[in-house]
Amino acid sequence: MGVLARTGAPSTVGGGGADVLSEKAAMMRESLQKSQSFTDNMVSILGSFDHRLSALETAMRPTQIRTHSIRRAHENIDKTLKAAEVILAQFDLSRQAEAKILKGPHEDLESYLDAIEQLRSNISFFGNNKSFKSSDGVVNHANNLLAKAISKLEDEFKQLLASYSKPVEPDRLFECLPNSLRPSSGSPGNHGDIGGKNHSSHNHSENQTENAVYTPPTLIPPRVLPLLHDLSQQMVQAGHQQQLLVIYRDTRSSVLEESLRKLGVEKLSKDDVQKMQWEVLEAKIGNWIHFMRIAVKLLFAGERKVCDQMFDGNDSLKDQCFAEVTAGSVAVLLSFGDAIAKSKRSPEKLFVLLDMYEIMRELHSEIDTLFKGKACNEIRESALGLTKRLAQTAQDTFGDFEEAVEKDATKTAVSDGTVHPLTSYVINYVKFLFDYQSTLKQLFQEFENGGDSNSQLATVTMRIMQALQINLEGKSKQYKDPALTHLFLMNNIHYMVRSVRRSEAKDLLGDDWVQRHRRIVQQHANQYKRIAWAKILQCLSVQGLTSSGGGSSVGVDGGNSSGVSRAAIKDRLKIFNVQFEEFHQRQSQWTVPDTELRESLRLAVAEVLLPAYRSFIRRFGPLVENGKNPQKYIRYTAEDLDRMLGEFFEGKTLNEARR
């Protein structure tokens, strides 16, 4: 009962709650049914809209297509109109360009060049618009017009270049030179010594030219060059580079050659050179050296500047034009140098060869700079070839000179034993060589690898000196009097030593050479004294004096004992007088040109002769003085002899010597 009671109670309560739930469920079901109905109605409505929209779209499609076509047609019309405008504008520009071209370039070159550019633009435009029916005809017309324009441009270039291309007068060129190289007179014949002929001032002029400033002349006015540059560019662009080159070469080369002709440059062959007198040839070589400086440093430098500015942006054309303009002038200048280098060698040509070699060395770097590029290869090689030929000829001339000195067979009589002309010639030659030290060092380096150029110059100089000594020894044998042989050698070797000591040769040959040859001079002086005076000194010797057995006599010690006869003393004094007078007459005609050496030699003789004479007179004089005519035998006092010795070696004539 209790259980039923517990379970039964909720049952009553639960029946009321179920009804509520059922009502709510029924309401929800109804609500869902209505929502479904609404959904179905909405789907139906939307389906109806979709159907209507599809129908509308189908109805509007033809209209859309027509609208799109109209829009495209409008766009095509716009494009066509714009294209037509561009074409019409090109036709308009073409007519303007044609009018300017037909007018010609002379009055307004800048507008003419603009017109040519416009023509090229038109040709490019119509060439790229083949759809235009008449494009081929337009292009052909424009090309024909362009060809005429370029032809007129060539004429204008030629006329403009020619009108401003004038030869440079010599005086104007001289104004471009450093003051130290300007001639005192404007005539070409007065330029010779400027080129290096004056050997004595060689070092001074060499230092001046090293630091000299050259100012190349203005060959074409600066205001004209930009116009010529623009003209040349148009010709190159039109494919007329070869015509441009020919016009430029023909115009400028003739002007350059005329400038050199006015200066005095001549075209001389090897035969012309061979036929010339040396004095004339030497002057022409001096001129050539001057002309080379002017040509390279002024005219060629100015011509290179014109080429570089006129053909700026086209390096190969620059070099080609410069090479062709200068080739003829360079050939004329170098051919003279070649003729000299290949002419018959002679010692006097060495210094002009060195001058010529020196100027080629001086200009070497400038030639390399100016004549750069492949087109100028031949010119550079020609200049270098001449430099090497001059060096080789100079070196060969050196060898010839050394051999000529040693083998010189001139019979020039030097009867007084003075310095031989060959000696003074060779020494002056060597002195001149030392004016060319730097040039000679360069020359030696051309042929010697790794050698010291100073020692090479010293070796060459020593060989020349040795050759001279060998020759002098041969010439000394021509004298019949051996005393004069030694006097001759003493004079000549002393001249060599003195000249070396007073020149740069001393530093190169060294003190050893000087001291060794001073000893040789002293040896010849001693030999002269021994050979010349031995016999006369024998007259004043006691040796050989013996008593004759009769007549008055004195002792050999000065006493009165018998021993030496008066007759023997008289004979000795007679022989002495004759010999001394003969010596005085002959040796006062001999010459010792150096004052110091002359006095030294007289003193050396006096130091031997006078004491011996005084001693002899003191010992044996009384024996003669006590007899008849003592003055016949004792003609001179020691002072008289000393005075007469003072007249020795003065180079007097025979009549002067007798007096």
C-alpha cells in the first residue's frame, strides 16, 4: 500500500503536465507546417523570378550586341582618325623638310641638318607602316631626297673645310715655339744652327728643349669645328664615310704639305744628298732637325687636335683621317733622314748623325701619342726605323773613326815638333762627344744589353785615345833627329792629358789614365834631354882630357900641375860653342806650345847645362884666358847661355833663329 501510495501520487501530477506538453507540441507542429508552406511559396516565387530574368536576358541580348558593336566602331574610328592625324603630320613634316633641303645647306646649316634628321625619321615611320597603301612610294621619294641632301652636304663639307684650311705661315709657326728656339730671322735659310749644329752649346740647348713649352697653332677656327663635326656625322650615318675620308685627306694634306714647303722643307733623294758639298749638307741637316720639331710638336699636333674634334666619337675614323693627311709630309721628312743615314760615312758626319738621332729620340713619345691606332702603324714603324738606322750609322761611324785615327797616313809635316793637326782634331772630336753624353748612352743602349753606358763611353774614348797614340808614334818616326821625336811625342801626349783634365772626359777616363799619361809625358821629356844634350854635356866633362905633352897645362883639380893641355880645352870649348849655337838655331825653331811645359823643359836643361858649364869654366877657363884671343873660345857666360835657352822652343823662323 505504501508503495502504491508513493507511485500513485506523481501520476496525478504527471497527467496535467502531459497535456501542457502535448499542447506545446501541437503548436510547434502547426508552426512548422506554416513555415514549410511559406518556404514552398517563396521557392515558387523565386522560380518565377528566375524564369522571368532568363526571358528578359534573352530579350536584351540583341541590344547588348548592337551596343558593343557600336562602341567598337567608335573606337576604330578614333584609332583611324588618330593614325590619319599622325600620317598627315608626317606628310607635313616631310614637306617642311623637303623645302629646307631644296633650299640647300649654305644659308642655314643647322636647319638643313634638322631636315635631314626629319627625313630619316619619316623614312623609318613609313617603312614601319606598310599597311599605308602609299608607304613604298613615300619611302622611295624620301630616300631620293635624302641622297640629294647628303650630296649637297658633301659639297658643303668640302667647301667649308676648304675655305677654312689655309697653310700656316712660317712666322706664325715661329711664334708658337719657345723663345730659345725662335730664329732671329724669318727666312728658312737662317734656321740651321737652331737645329743643333752648334756643338759647343749642345748641352745648354738640350736642357732648354727638355723644359720648353710649344703652343700648337689653331688650324681651323673653333666656331667652325662643331659645324664640320655635325656634317661629318651625317655623312658617316648616310654611309658616305669613304667620300668623307677622301675629301678630308685631299684638302688637309695639301695644306699641310704647303705649310712645310713655305717653312723650307724640300724633297731630296739619296742621290741629291750624295752630291751636296758638306757645308751645304750640314746646314740642311740643321734645318731638318728644326723642321722635325715644328712638324711634330706644332703642325702634326694641331692636325691631330682637328681630327679628334671633327670626328669625335669615331676613333677609327679619327686615326684613319690623321694617318692619310700626314702620311705624305711624314714621308718627305723621314726620307731626308734616311738619305743621310744611308749616305757614305765620314767622321765629320758623326755629330750631325747624333743630332738627328737625338731629335728622333726626343720626339719618340710624341710620335707614339699622335700616331696612335692601327691606321698609323706604318708611320710609327717608319719613324722608329729611322731612329734605329741613325743609331746604327752613328755607331758604325764611331768604329770608322777609331780605325781612321789609328791608320791616318797624312804626311802633314810638323817640322817643329808641335801638336799635330790630327791630335787637335781627335781631341776636339772627343770633347764634342762629351757634349753628347746622354745621347751616346741612349745609343749604346740600343745595341748593348745590360751594359753600363758610362763604362761603354769610357771604353770607346780610351780606344780612340789609344788609336791616336799608336798613330803619333808612327808619325814620330818621320823625324831624323831622335830628340825631336821625343819632343813631338811629349807635346802631343801633353796636349791630350791637358785637354782631358780640362773636360768632362777626366771624370770618365779617371785619374789613373791622367797620371799614367803624365808619366809618359815626363818620360819623353827626359828622353829628349838625354838624347839632345848628352853630346854637348860630354864637351864639359873632365873625362877624356889628357896632357898633350907640350904647352901650358893645369891639373884636373884646378891646380897648376900638368895634366890637361890648353889645346884640349880650346878644342872642347870650340866644339861646345859650335854645338850650342847649332842647338840654339835649330831648337829655337822647335815648338813647345804649352807655356808651362816649355818653361819646365828649359829649366830642366838649364839645371843640367849651366852647372856643368860654370864648373868647366871655373876649372879650365884660366888656362884659356891667359892665352891669345880668349873670347874666341869662351864666347858665353852662364848668364848668356841661360838667356839663349830662354829662346828655345819658340817656333821661330830660320832667319829669326840666326839673329
